[in-house]
Amino acid sequence: MAKKEDISSSVIKRLPRYYRFIGELIEQGNLKISSADLAERMSLTASQIRQDLNCFGGFGQQGYGYNLPELREEIGRILGVDRERRAILIGAGNLGKAIATHMQFEKYGMRLCGIFDSDPVKAGSIAAEMPIRPMTELDGFIAENKPEIAILCIPKAAAGDIAEKLAVSGIKAFWNFSHYDMRQIEKKYSGIIIVNVHLGDSLMTLAYGLNHMPSEINGSACR
Amino acid sequence: MAKKEDISSSVIKRLPRYYRFIGELIEQGNLKISSADLAERMSLTASQIRQDLNCFGGFGQQGYGYNLPELREEIGRILGVDRERRAILIGAGNLGKAIATHMQFEKYGMRLCGIFDSDPVKAGSIAAEMPIRPMTELDGFIAENKPEIAILCIPKAAAGDIAEKLAVSGIKAFWNFSHYDMRQIEKKYSGIIIVNVHLGDSLMTLAYGLNHMPSEINGSACR
């Protein structure tokens, strides 16, 4: 099947959602689905689905639908979740420990291999079945284990210096839960991947929803 | 100043980000900013900024820039973060406890007033300076305290039944960290606000970034 790696950013944004929905369908025992059914489940149009999935080389057959396991494997390959990239987590506070224990990193092509905290009281205890290490061990650990990903669960004030240090040490991607604006790092170290998680923005969306009736949300005086 | 409440969904999506950036600028001691400066910081165009901020009744003056405290207050009012809506959190596992302690709910117009867990061992202990309550107390607590928001930090298998029970009890908005697909609840109880947090989708975006060079990301064979 012809595969096009040259996929637009709008399709890329939808990839994780496709991967998740298709995974759920397979878990429920489905092996195929029509574009109309998948569209309904994902609140997209069938034509949008057909157009998007054509980017991954097809997998749809007229009158048969999409082969779900094949499609999932292909999207997973494009996403890179079939790899085992090493990740470290910095900041073993409440959120950091929760991320370390809650996320099934192997599902996303990653393995958490180290957790670090600047607090000497925390360092030495255990999270996600591994020791929390002091920051003094960070350089040596990176040199030895060559992680590619750093998960930042540290306060904004500390994030700039640590992110810079990590970028210099060879970290290629940041999953940033701190409120630190990573654009400086992004500009300085070209090719660095940054994905921010702004839980506050998400909560504000909820606040907005409660504060407005649906009829107002669909208004369109300003576009 | 003329204010238009009739704001398009694309502007609404940017509101939390505006609110966050403007808040940071004020924290740094700024009282005004030009649309060009704000655009640069937010990676938008100046004309986009002007168009968006006009939706909130102006606050910009030729040759002066935007009055940041006024603009922040107005966006906050539209977002509804100037309220004190009551929220409960269901599921005091690692993630639930981290959300309870980490989020500064009052910044988003909310107050966490109760935490519940089905595990009798957890119920009775303390998180975010409040007791974790058993699920048997949920109905009485809701009747007495009338929370509007439920934060779901429970496994997918339990989420459907609990979300249904909460919707029946009068919960108006869900902040959903479970992997449960809330569309059934959304369809059944019209007017319910649902905001999902898919941390896995965010992590897959990072995986994709690592798996592809920037030049490939900008490709556009499929739109």
C-alpha cells in the first residue's frame, strides 16, 4: 500500500485521537469499521475520515470498511509509539509522582528510566517502583542512559535553568507541565520538541462553558 | 466600551491562552503592551490579536497599546474565573490527589469542596487538606453542598455509572481525566459541559515530534 509520510499538520493533530479511538474499537472486539461509523463516534464527517485515512495508505475497501488492526499499526508506526525511547522525569512533587505512576509510558513508545528531585528529603524515596534521585546525579545519569525525553513537573522559577541544562545534555523533547514558557529554549536549541500541558487552560475552558449557554458559544460576531 | 458576548468558537479557544499570557505580563510588571509585542510572544499575528481583542470591547488605543489589567479583568469575566463555583473530585488515586493538591482552583473561579473514593482504605485519609470521603456519602454531600463541577480521576470501567449518577444529581460540568468516552452522558443530559484531558494524546504528539524531522511535519500532501 502506498504510504505518504508527507502529512499535513491538521491531520497530524488528529492522529493521537484516531489511534485512541481505533484502539478502543479493537478492545471492544471490532476488526473493521465503515468511515460513516467511525465519523459518528469521533464527531467528524465521513468524508473527512476518508480523506485523513487515505494519508496512511488506505486500509479502506469499498463495502468492507477499514481494517482496524492494520490501521492502528500504521498510525502507531507514524506516531512512533512502536519504539522504546527513554524518558526522565524532573520534579517528584504530587504531580510528578502521579505522572510517573499513572502514565503507561510503554503504550506511547517510551520508558521512564529516571526520576529526579532537588529536595534531598524526597531524593532517596521511591516512586513508580524506582528511586527518586538527587539532581547532583543528573549529568552522570544522562551520560550513561542517554534519555531523549524530559518530563518537567517543576515550578516555573526552576524550569528555565533546568531545561537549558537538559537541552545542553542532549535531551531532544520536553513534556512540560511547568508554567515556564519554553519558547526561549525552543529558539536557542533548534530541533527541540516541546509539548506543553496547560491544565489551567483546560479548566478555564470548563469555567467558560459553565458561564455561557450553548447558544452563546455558537455565536459568531467575531471570527 | 462596547462588549460583544457573541464570540466565535475560535476566539473562545484562544481565551485561556490570552488570559494566561496577559497574567504573566502583569506579573512581570507590565501595564500595557502593543499588539505587535503580544503577537510575538503568543506566536500569532498582530492583526489576529487586534481582531480577537476587539471582541472584548477594545482596550487598545492607537499608539498606546492594550491596557493589560483591564483586558485581563474583562477576559476573566468572560471566562467566568471571577466566580466561586463548587467542585468535587472523584477518585483519590495518584492522579486525583495530585490534581486536588496541585491545581489552584480559586484562580479558575472554583473551589474544591469534596474528595471521594470508593476504596474504604483511602476514604478517611486526607488530601488537599480535606478528608477523602466514601462514595456512600456522595448523594448527601451533593444535596447539601450543591457542587456544579465533578472532576473524574477514576478508571474507565467505573466512570460511566458514576458520571450518570452525578449528572442525575445535578452536576453541570465534568473535567474528565478518565478514558471514558463521555459522549453518551453528553447526549442524554443536554446542556452538560464536558472537558476531557487526554494526557496520552499529548504524549503521543511528543512521540510523533521525536519520530519526525520538522521538514516532514510541515509537509502537506494530505490536508
